[in-house]
Amino acid sequence: MTNCERKRRKFCQQDTCDLCNAAPESAEHVLRQCAHSTQVWHELGISDNSLTIGLNLADWLAEHLQNTQTGLLFGVGAWYLWKRRNDWVFNRKQQDASTLAQRIRSWTNTIHNAQENNDKIHTAQRSKRATEIAWNPPPRDWIALNTDGSVKQPDSLAAAGGLLRDSSGRCLGAFASNLGACTITRAELLGALQGLKLAWQLGYRKIQLRTDSTTAITILTAQTAYEGRYHSLWTQLQQLIQQDWEIEISHTFREGNKSADYLANKGHSLSLGYHVIERGDPGLNFWLLYDSMGNAQSRLI
């Protein structure tokens, strides 16, 4: 007979508790009556009251577990007490009440924090609503400039693209650029710079610049001089923006930026540099028609 088998047989026969040697061992004794266990409960600030003192083991456990204040701590404590009994019986490993209580509190806090984070995630998800996102035409006399950047791995090869449309959705100019290797933020900013240059060259003076890059918008709309790694690009953009025209900069979701997204991806297939995209381009025509028909996609916001 192995040592484990002897211990299991010893427990089933209700031999003396191996921890206190003062009473027959049972599940109730290990969790509730053993002097070593009551010391741990005392360290945790959990004790029997008039509602629990006369209950059998099952009801005693249920009553404590249903306590909204200490239920979790009690559950973790009961598990640790049983684990301590097994560590002592099978491995001769013992922990004093103070150390065990500290571990119980630590594990309880870990579970509690995990529950709180999970609740926050579910609350955030529940608060989101499905919203239909589509490209929206600009007001009369304004021009919508949608731009986008794209980077493909593993070589970080980047491209950018954009297009100008009037209030009827008619395309007034489009471009795509192969940028070589660079970051997605640089690609987004270069797309905005090239789009604004195109708008200025074509003579349009009321521009709504729309991009799905929140990082690019943060840089473009910085209230103070931007001193980060894209300072040179920021300077060029500011010089262009401050010319004699009206520019509104806003964020659009990807679902409302599909034509620009197509052009940015097209840039990867072109030779290095800036390219004007003709209105007869089949892919561009498809997305122009898609947008002009008011097609929308659902997004949780």
C-alpha cells in the first residue's frame, strides 16, 4: 500500500486529525472545527454568528458563501484550508495561520480585480450601439478630401491615397503614392499632405479633410508646435493649412473611407512616387458608386 493510499484510508476511517491530533478528521473538522482552521478564520475576520453556528456543514458553507461582503474571501479561505490539509498529510508542508491568511487575501484580491475588469469590459460593450457608417457628401460649395495610409508587413512597405469629391459625390481628383518603407503614421500624414496639395493646385478653397487615423488628427490639430518624430511633416502641413483657404479636419471611420482605402492599397502596386489616378479606374469607379448610393456598414460605437 502506497503512502497516498494509506492517507486516504486513514481519512475514510476518520482517524485523528493530522493537524491538531485532538479530534477525528472529517471535512467539517478540517474546514470548521480544527484549531488551526479557526485561527485562520480569526485572522481573516470571519467567525460564526447566531445564524451559522448551529448549521450542518453544507448549510454552513452556503450561508457564508452567500454573504455579499465576505463570501468570496470565505470561499477562497475554505479552498486554501483544504489545500493546506492535503499539503500537510501528503507532503508534510505546513503554513502558519498568518501566512496562510495573507495568501488567501492576496488570491481573493486577484479574483476580485479580475471580476471588476470583466464587468468593466461587459459594461463598455453593452454601452456601445450599432451605428450605420457611410460616406457623407460635404455641404454645398465645400469639397470632401478623404485620405488614407497603408503599411504592409513584413517589410513595412507603405502607400497613401486620397480623393476630392463635391456635394454630389462627383470625383474631382484622385491620387495614390508608393512611399517605400515607413510607418503607418507617416503614411497617413503624407496622404493628408498630398491631398491638400492637390486641392490647392485644383483651386478649391473650402476643404473638409477626413481621415480614419486618430493619431494623424492629433498631430494635425495640435494646439502647440509638434516636436515629435514627424516634426518636418507637421511643419509642411501647417504651412499649407495656414494659406488663404478654409480647412476643416475631422475623423471618419473606415466604413466611411472606403474609396480612399482603395487608393492607398492601389499605391502598393504602383512604382515609387506620386501618381494621379484617372476617373476611368474600375476599382475607383466601383467605390465611388458604392459611396454615392449611400451604402453603409454597421459599427459598434
